[in-house]
Amino acid sequence: MKIPSQKRLYRDVDNAMISGVCAGLARHLDVDAVWVRAVAIAGLFFVSVPAVIAYFAAVMLLPRMP
């Protein structure tokens, strides 16, 4: 019996606009990166300080895609 492999969350620097956080999250969720980036931009308008902190925390904590 095979154990299903878990998808890891990485920063996708090949498809990045800034640092690859949104592109990596889109790849992990299997959605288009445009939608993830749109949600990130909306987050900047509605909850700017927590959104910026979360983005930079993701930049520091997520590894680059191998």
C-alpha cells in the first residue's frame, strides 16, 4: 500500500512577480496565480498591516521550490 505524498508549500520563484509567495500558494492550491494575487492585493486594502506582516513572514519562512 502506497502512502500518498503530501504537497509542500514552496515559493515559486520561476513564476514570481515579487518573491514567489503568491505563485507558490497558487501552485499548492491548484488555482491560477492571478486569483491569489488579487486576494493578496485586496488584503492590502482591507487589512494592510497584518497582510504585509504575513507576506514577509512567508518570504522568510517558505523555502524556494527545488
